Amino acid sequence: MPELTLESLERRLAEVERQLNERYPNVIPASRDWRSVVGISEETEFSRQMQAELVAMRDADRRAAEEDQYE
């Protein structure tokens, strides 16, 4: 495997982007960096319930992994 350098990664990424642009020519690229829009959604009852369910699932997965680790 060739050595990984920033230059080789840049070339690989450019090739992947080129292939995606050829495959999906009608996709409009993002106009803003994703970090500039994180957290701008309005908090609603639905979003609070969704977050609570995600936390519960993560905790259940963590407990299951911990139990499996000690067996």
C-alpha cells in the first residue's frame, strides 16, 4: 500500500469528488459549511422525545456491550 500523505489523500479525494460529480451531475453542492448550521433547529416536543430515545438507545447499547465484555 502506498504511503499515506496529505498530498496522496488530496488526490484520492479529488478523484472521488470527480467520480461523484460525473455520476450525480444535478446535485447542488452545499452553499455553507455544515458547522455553521449545527444547532439552528428549533427545539420542539418531538425533538426532545427523539433526543431522549436516542440517549436511551445509546445507554442500552453501552450496558449490553459492558455486560458482554465481562462474560
